[in-house]
Amino acid sequence: GIAADCFFFFVMKGVSVSLVLCFLVASSFQYGILRVEEIWSNDNIPQVKIEDMIVEESQIFIDYIEDLSGGGVTVEDILFSDGSITIPGDFQTCCGVEFLNALNANQGVFADAGAGSNEFSFTIDDNTGDVFVLSDVRAQGGINASNRFFVDGITGETRIEEGLVRANGGLLVQEDQLSLSADGDITTAGNVQVAGDVFFGELSSNSPRTIGRIETTDSNGGSTYLVGQDAAESGGDLILEPGDGNTIGNIFLASSRNSELFFGRSALSNSDNGGRTSFLGQNSFSANGGDLFFDGGNSGAIGFGGDILLAPGLASLDGRPGKLLLGSTNSVEAGHDVLVGRSTVEGVSGTLTTYKGQSSTDGAGGSFYLRAGDVVSGTGNPGDLILTAGVDGAGTQTVFLGKNTATRLNIRRVETIEAGGATFVYGQNATGTGGDLYFRGGSGPEVSGDLYLVPGSSVTGNPGDIVLGLASDAVEVRRPVVGGAAAGTTTISGQEGFDGVGGDLFFIGGDGISQGGDVVVLGGEGITGGNIDVSGGNGINLGGEVTIRAGHGGQRNGGEVTITTADGPISLSTISTNDQAVPGSSGSVIVGPAAARLYVDEVPIQIIDADIVIMAGNDVVTISADAEPVVSFNGA
């Protein structure tokens, strides 16, 4: 026969074979028809050979079959035509079959799972095309299903075009590296990269969803990072956005337990400075910027609301703690006003706002500084410190210091190791009349508080002075004008001494190179002028003296003492007011010592219950109302 490119073997069901064969004899190239009802072999020779065809038991071995009619070759209803085989019944094989082209199994494909098992290891349904594989699928040349499902025969790479993967029993990758359970749980030992968005939950469900870690059996849980996208220039933002709606949702941190929550940055392990952390409200391009609220927790019962603690960073060794700064630190944006205050309330009165220093359970309380800005470099004046009450054009504004307990309050400067600087308290400047400045003691139902102006003390006994006014302007110290009632008394007293001598009180005119300043004591003007009463103090034994002394002239005469009135009398009285006083024990009116002259321009002169004593050196002339010695010289 003629050698062929294909090989075909066929398993017969029985020993008897009815067939029609068409074959080519290679030596004569003649065609013929062999019709055989039965072919039997000898007992000792199991094969029957016809030309190059061999019949052995139920098998026929043929090198070449050629169709002479053009309609194909039919072997017991099996049609061989142009390389295709059409089998009208079942096609059963015990061994391997290789299909180099399409297999059209119109009744399905079934492979048993072992002799006598009554099960199938591989099936293809006729109508649906469903494939059932009891064990592994080994597609050495790959899989291509309608150009929609591809499996590479070498790498195993699988691709599905516009279709679904229905892994109803779950999915495993390398055993437990990636798993997808039938309940929808996903577990992976590696990373998950999602190019698009990730959504949780269902459209019709509003139940809570959790993004978290699986609990560990160790003592401490591991860190979990939510990281934005890295880039060569600017890294991507990380945005936590609540749900949108008529009312925007909230962003909550931590669980509902009353445990502490730390919200901060990871520490640096190198020598770099810590990076800045910013909390920003929402910017607006054409309207107002959004507010930023830090709100402590509320109490729904009788407890206290939660505190808000703003604590600067601490430093170990010789470092200093950080600062609490308000306002922008950007040099371009920093030059603006900053208002630190409370929100406006409607329909009710505003409540108390307290700025408080640090309390201590065992030591002294911490100081509290309100400090204006410094001049760090260059020239300029330090900033002002302004304490102002609420603004109201009609009402009175009050700035309160201290608390509502009867404790002592000091307002003073911080001590310095050098000479102390001046401290000024000003009234309000204005383009018109300047504002008044009041220092007033506290009021009380019975006794009001005193007002003290006390100069600084010194360990050397040299206290400071109380100086009023400016060096260039006149100053007037007086009481406010009263209307509809008599004016009150104004008293300037020296210091009292309960165990010793009372303190002196001096009214001294200013010194000058050409002439000293005057001391003028005037009574008030009116229909009846006010009096000037210069009296010595009362005493149990002796009353206090009244001395009117002119100034000393170093090169010329001393100054004069003039006592005068317009048309009224001049009364110099030293009469004792004690009813038990001894007659003649009243005080004296002394002119001198060493008065150059005494002029009396007004008459008459009345001397009541007293003598006139004129002294010159050791000589004394006495003029008395006694009839015996009206005038005596040196007592005689």
C-alpha cells in the first residue's frame, strides 16, 4: 500500500465484522471492492492480513483509506470524509485520542471515573455545554472558548473577555495565599492593589461596615497604616470624607469605650526636627472660610463636660518646652489680626470665660503671663497689651481683676536685677479731650475701701516718692464737681502712730535757681468765702504748735511772714479747750526767733487771756492784761 500521513485505529464491539473497504494496491494501482460477511483467522495465527490491512480480533489496522466516490467512506454508519469522522452513535475509547481539529460531540462527552465505578470523571452536556471535571483539567495547548475565555497552555495565564467568573465554591490561589470563600470573604497574604474605587455594603443597606484587622493572639496589636500615594514631587492627599446628604455625616475616631485615644505623629529616630502637623478648616475661593471647632465631650447627666487640653511638647535634658502660638506662622500671612473669643449667643446673656494659670496641690500656683510681641531684630517698639471690656456705645465697660473672695491682689511688675523701669498707667487718648483716669476703692454697705498710693520701699530706708503730673504741664489735684448737694470734705492726713509719734505732713514748693515755688492755700470762693483753718493737734498734756516760718536768706534778709485779710479779723488762737485746764495754760503765739521786725497794720489788736512777750537776746519785755505789771522788763 501507499504510506499515509495519518494513523487510525478503531475498537470493534464483537469478533464478527461486516464492512465495506475501499483500498489502493500500491503495486498495480488498481481499485476493487471487497465484500466480506465474516473473516475468521486460524487458531494459531490471530491476525488476518489483506494487503497492508491487518485484522486482529476486534481491531482493524489500516494505513490508508481513500474515497473514490467523493461522498466519503462509510464503515458501519461511521463516515470518513476529508479528514473528518462522523459517528452517529456513541464514541467509546479506552485509550488516548488526539483531535487535531474540532470535535463536534452532539450528544455530549462522558468519561468514566474507573471501571465499574458507575461515575463520570469528565462530562460535557449536549445542550448547555456545561463541563464537569471530577479531578484536574490539563489543557496542554491552552483553552480558547469562543474568543471569550482563554487559558495559555504553557503559562496557565487565564483571561476572560466581557464575562463573569462564577466560582460558587470559592477560590484559592496557591492554597492559602489568596482565598475567596463562597460567603464572599476575601483573605490574602500579600498586598491588594485597586486602581479604581472601593465600595462597601449594598445600595439598600445602611448597616455599619468595618475596615479593620484580624485579632491577634499576641499581647500587643500591630500598627495599621492608611497611606496616601507617593510621588517624586508632591505626595497624594489622604482624605476622610463623611457621607453626603441633606445633613452631612460625621467622622468619629475610636470606639464607644471610655478609653484614652492618642491622635498624633510617629516619633523620629534620627536627629532631624519633627515635622509640622496642621489642622485646617475649609478654604473658600469667593466666600468666607470654614470654621474649625475643637469641642470637649458633653455630659448628659450631672457630670462635668470634657476639657480641651492644648499642651506644647516637652524637652528632656537642657531643652525648653514648646509654645502655644495662635495665628499663621507664614511670614507672608502672619501680619493679620487674631481674635480669641467666644461665639455669640442669642436670647440669653453671655457666660463667664476664664483664663487660668496652673494650680498645685502642694506648692505655689503657676504664674500667668499676658505678654505683647517683642522686637526680635531691627528697630521698633514692642507691642502693646490691651485689656478691654465688651464694646457698647451706651453702657459702661468694666475690666475686673481677681476673684470674688476677700483675698489680697497685687498688680505689679516682674522683679529685675537692674534698676526698675518706669510703669505708666494712662487714660484714653483722643483727637478731642483726653479720657479721665479713675483709681477708686471698693464700695461697701457700711465702710468703703481705701485708696493707697504707696511708693516703693527699700532695705536702706530710702523709699521712693509719689510724683504727680508731668515736668512741663501744670497739675491740679481736686475733687469732682457735685451738683444738687453740699460738697464733701477732703482730708489729707499724715501717718498715725498708735505707739509713738505721728508722722509729719509737708507741703513744699518746688526748688528753683532764681526763686523757689510758692505754697498757696486758698479757701473756696462763694457768697461766703471758705475759711482756712491751720490748727495744731490736740493733746492730753500739750497741744500741737502752729509754726509759720519764712525762708532763710543766706546772703540777704530772710523772707517775710504776712498774715492779712481783705476786711475781716485775723484770729490767732491757742486757747485750751479742756474745761479742766489750769488758767493761763493756753499755748503761746510766738513771732521769731530772730524776726527782724513785726508790722501790725490793722487795728484793733485783741489779745484774749494771753500776754505779749517781746524777746531780744536775753532781754524780755512782757505786756500783760494784769493790772499790777502791765509792762515788765526781764520780769520786773
